[in-house]
Amino acid sequence: MRVTVEDGRAIKVTGDPDHPPTQGVLCTKVSRYAERVHHPERLTTPMKRVGRKGEGRFEPITWSEALEIAATRLSEIASRAPEAIMPYSYAGTMGLVQSESIAQRFFHAIGASQLDRTICAAAGAAGLKYTYGASLGMLTEFFEESEVILIWGANPIASNLHFWTRVQEAKRRGAKLIAIDPYRSLTAEKCHQHIALKPGTDGALALGMMHVLISDNLLDLAYIADHTVGFDELKARALTYPPARVAQICGIDEQVVVDLARLYGSTRKASIRLNYGMQRVRGGGNATRAIACLPSLTGAWRDRAGGLLLSSSGWAPVDSHALGRPDLIPGWPQRQPRVINMNEIGNALLHPGDATFGPQVEAVIVYNSNPVAVAPDSERVAAGFAREDLFTIVLEHFRTDTADFADLLLPATTQLEHLDVHKSYGHTHVMVNLPAIAPVGDARPNTEIFRGIARAMGLQEPALFESDETVAANALRWSDPALAGTDWETLKQTGWARLNLPDAPFANGGFRTPSGKCEFSSQRLAQQGLDPLPDYLPPYESAEGSPELVERYPLAMISPPARNFLNSTFVNVTSLRSTEGHPHLDIHPSDAQLRGITDGDQVRIFNDRGSMQARARVTDKAREGLVVGLSIWWKKLSPDGRNANQVTSQRLTDLGGSATFYDCLVEVERV
Ligand SMILES: Nc1nc2c(c(=O)[nH]1)N[C@H]1C(S)=C(S)[C@@H](COP(=O)(O)OP(=O)(O)OC[C@H]3O[C@@H](n4cnc5c(=O)[nH]c(N)nc54)[C@H](O)[C@@H]3O)O[C@H]1N2
Ligand SMILES: Nc1nc2c(c(=O)[nH]1)N[C@H]1C(S)=C(S)[C@@H](COP(=O)(O)OP(=O)(O)OC[C@H]3O[C@@H](n4cnc5c(=O)[nH]c(N)nc54)[C@H](O)[C@@H]3O)O[C@H]1N2
Ligand SMILES: [Mo]
């Protein structure tokens, strides 16, 4: 990003035209970043709560008062039961310095509970780990040369604009684009074909494609022999998924399955842009594994324009040990504090504590996240944060839904005000973020806030007090061949560096699994008592998964990102919120008619966990039986003070313990 600064204020943020992945373009929301940074409601001073929990009434205090209050309370808890303190953080900033560096060192040093950061990508990451060995995939630039592109569980026009640029180039060169998505998203609308399967059935579709690839002999047997393990077992599994069965599971035509597989198998220049939208369901890990097997069956990996990309983040040589310093944990590595899955924050905060769970949570420190809006089963999350005896510190830019529950609300700097280093999960460049302006008001970087709390608690460990510059300079493993020719000083000068990687990463195998091959069958899964082969697992909340629930709640609801929001970030930026307008619910005409709902009606969406309201848009963009509520609204900026996570559940995926946001049955009625 290039920032234009006048009198110490950022007045414009644009893309850097020299940066190859973005080519000078920013997405809609980030192009408004200056508006967000200098927003009149930016938090500029530490505050303490004066109202009830959740009410959002605060009074300003000084930093030294704030740090003293934090230190006194946290020291007292840490002296008795350090695991009663927990962090809660995720993607507010994905910078390596301002996310899990000093913060994580602090929690490690005091022996606090650890957080399993699973809210977004854990099922997909596990699927890739057990198949390829890590989060590795195709390089984005070579999608331009693909002849067939499957855009699978992804909506790049909204959520990955720079990838869409590559797809458009491929289209100009004659590529065929196919969207696989239950919803006719902005992206699906622009593809040659849209396969609107039922949510959570992607694993079956992939197995059905395998069935056709096998029976039509569209396999690369040499690639399979040299670079994969478990083909015979996988073949036996795939043969139990004939296209007719798959068509039934997915709610699509049999011929669609056959044609898709034949097209996919017709060329090695066949690429798959998988994204996390398809793994937010019970079987998300298995589905990722099944899809990830496809390019190894057809040998698409041999061509740089073939293969699959879910996440490329594993290519960046990040030194996570140096950043988070797990060795600071008292008794490490023999002793590990308990781990709390962030998707279960609602249950965790409401748990009274026992021998299995460990001590009741007494303090939570939230940074880079807005759990009251983004975490599933929100009624319970809010009830947890409302506990009078819970001590909550929130580091934020704004008074979010979560901030309203804080005892201490501490102003944090934005991307324009602090130093950071970034990797990507789409492209394969690393980047430096230099501060462009001084901190707004009294805001401080997350790192500085944690250093301050540590100092006030009298902690001595030098790693807690390292400067941002030192942390940043050691965030990457410079000796890694991917970074050959680059060091911290050069990276600071140039702003970004392309990782040195082969064009076709698995053309000659070289997977990072224990066998070094693409593992169709995984011994590591077998050792955990799990199915070593990918399979289709019906969603928890579906006709197959819970027939009794379908009687009461017949509609599947998904709540993927709105184009003008970034999760719950930017919802309070007026220009962006006014473009989104209202919380909407897209509903198919026949489902609407059945309920007497007409376009523009205010509707109530509900299940046993809770309810929310939205304005109905009657449209066949949502397939029958599916409703879509683009998200994630701030509750307090929605007409009824609620959002989509009122109805989502805390249940976890098959692999990785990910959230199941899109595995959710509801009923809808006119208000
Ligand atoms: N504008 C914008 N951009 C964003 C974000 C944002 O909030 N707003 N968030 C960022 C983050 S944190 C992430 S993780 C990514 C997420 O971006 P994506 O990975 O693209 O994931 P989603 O947007 O969750 O879902 C993408 C598509 O998957 C579809 N989908 C839902 N369920 C299923 C299913 O069972 N099967 C299939 N095949 N498709 C399904 C949805 O209808 C949606 O169109 O985007 C990033 N970019
Ligand atoms: N229903 C539903 N729920 C979802 C999803 C969905 O598709 N549907 N998507 C899920 C996904 S993919 C994700 S990744 C999660 C994301 O959930 P979160 O990680 O909570 O992301 P945001 O909602 O963007 O909230 C981040 C907060 O961090 C703050 N922040 C930004 N930078 C900084 C900083 O430097 N310091 C501090 N202290 N704060 C900062 C922002 O102001 C913002 O309020 O939500 C998940 N929740
Ligand atoms: Mo995410």
C-alpha cells in the first residue's frame, strides 16, 4: 500500500503498482482504509468500564492507570491459577509482529491457557497437511495459463480480488471457468458454468469425479505410481461413489458430475482455486482431502498451469518459534497449559471449571478479534462475556460489540501506524509494513501494550521487551532458500520480495508428507484411529445428518463475507456500510412463497440457538432449501441488534477443530 500523508494525516491509500500480486489495485474496503484510520469514533485513550457489562459506557484513564489495573488483577490470578487467564485473537491484523509475537510470549511466560486458532481455516489446513504435508499449492500467476479453472467454495470477486484478475486473463485466453458453490455469488455469476450443490456435499462431488476419472481412464498412472501413496484403497473408496449416488447427495444432475470430471480430466492445465468457504461444515477436512487428491490423479501438477491452491502460506519461511517463544512456558516442553478451541469460546466462558476442563476462565484478553460478533453460537458468547466476575481486556480501534463488554478498553494502532511483516495465504510474496503516520491519539501497538502489562506485572524475561524492529527482523528464516538474496534491510527498502519457488511445485513430487508423496491414504490419520482415506461426511445439520432437526428447521443457512466488509471490520465505515445497506437474507422464490414472504419483507431467521432479523431478497441466487445472509454485521449496527452468528453452532469439523458456520439449519418467517 502507498499512503499519502498531509500534516500527519493519511489522506489516501492506494495500491503499489510495482507489487506483482496486486498491481496497484486495492479492494473496495481497503481503499477506504484512511477513512477508517481517522474515523471520528477511533479509540484514542485507555478507558475503564463504568456501566454494566455490554452497555458500552466507559471513562477515560491514563495509560499508567490502565496498566496498573491490568497488572494487579492478572498478577493475582496468575499467582493462583495461570490457566484461568486466556488470550482471544485472530485476524484483525495478520502481521507477524502485531499478532502472535510479544502477545504470545507474554501468555507463554505467565503459563496462561493457549488458544487454538481455528475459526477460519483449520479444517482445510488439516486436509492439506494430511495430503500434501503443509499449506502449499499452485502459484497464482500461472492460473492465467490454465485451460480449465474450478472456483470451488470461493468467491474471489468479493474476497480475493487479485486472484480474480488472473482468472479474467485466463478467460480472455479461452479458459473455461466453473464455480462450485450452493449460492450464485458475484463470482459464480461471471463463470461459464455454475454447479449449485447442496452445502457441505463437496467431498461426495470430488469422490464422484474420481469415479469418472477412473472409469474413463483419465488418470496419469505414472504420476500416481511415482508420487502418491494409497491409490488402490482410494480407488476402492471412489468406486462406491457412482455419479448417480453423488448426484443425489449433492442435489445436482448426474450428467453434471460426469461432464465436470471429463472436462477436468481432459487437460493438465486444469487448476482448482479452492477456498475456505467449502470447509466450514462437518466434513470440511475430508472434503479438502478428497479435492486435493484430484490433481495428483490426473497429473495436473506436471504443468505449472495445473494443480490446486487453497493456501500458499506454508511457502513462507516464518520462524514461529522465534516469534512466539513457546520455550518461555514454565516447565516447557514437558508441561503444556490447556488449550481452548476459539470456536468454543461461548462454552469456555460459561464453564464453571472442573477436573477435565481445568480452572474456570477468570480473565480474557482480546486483541485482533471481535468474538461477540464473529464467533459461533453468539448468544452463549455474549452470555459468557457478560459474567460479572470475568475480567476482560480488549485492545481495539473501535468500540465493537466485544469492546462493549470490556473492563479495560485499550486503544491500538492500525496498519498505518505500526511496523509489521506479512506473509500471504494467496500469493507467494513476503511484505514489510512501515508506519506511515504517528499513532492516532494515545493508541499503542499491540506489542507495546503487552510489553507495558508485562513491565507493570514485574516480569523480567528479556524476550518480553524486545522492540518491534528486532521482532520483525527475526520473523523470517533468512537462511531458507526461498529467501535467498533477501535480508531484513533489503526487504525494508523494497517493501516486498517474491519467494524463490519452482513454477510447478509438485511436477516431480516433493510433497512434505512423511512419505514425501501425495498421501491419498494417510498413516498419520490411521494412527489416530481415523479413516485414512477421504470420505464424504454429511453435514451435522442436514436431512442425512439429523432428520428430526430438518422437520423443524428445513432451510440450510450460510453467511459468507459481504463484499464491503472484512469479517466484522469496516462495518462501522459509513461509506461501506451504506453500500451494503441492510442485513439481507437471500431466499429462493419457492421457499419464500411457501412462507408468504415477498421481496423486501422483514424476516426472522431462527433455530434453537437464537434468532436474527434481515430484509428478504427473493432470488434464485440461493438454491432451493438454502438461505444466504452475507456477513458479518456488527450487532449494534443491525436493526434488531443481532447477527448471523446468533444461529450458528459451536460444533467442530472432522479434522482440525474448525468452525462449522455453514453447517446450520434454520426456519424463516415474516416479521
Ligand atoms: N470482502 C471480503 N473479503 C474477504 C473477507 C471478507 O470478510 N470480506 N474475509 C477474508 C477471510 S478471513 C477469508 S477466510 C476469506 C474467505 O473467502 P472464501 O474462501 O472465498 O470463503 P467464503 O467467503 O466463506 O465462501 C466462499 C463461497 O463459498 C460458498 N460456500 C458456502 N458453503 C459452501 C459449501 O458447502 N460448498 C461450496 N462449494 N461452497 C460453499 C459461499 O456461498 C461463498 O460464495 O476471504 C477473505 N476476504
Ligand atoms: N457467520 C460467520 N461467522 C464468521 C465467518 C463467516 O463467514 N460467517 N467467517 C469467519 C472467519 S473466516 C474469520 S477469519 C473470523 C474473523 O474474525 P476476527 O478475527 O475477529 O476478525 P474481524 O471481525 O475482522 O475483527 C477483527 C478486529 O480486530 C481489530 N483490529 C485490527 N487490527 C488490529 C490491531 O492491530 N490491533 C488490535 N488490537 N486490534 C486490531 C479490528 O478493529 C476488528 O474489530 O470470523 C469468522 N466468523
Ligand atoms: Mo478467515
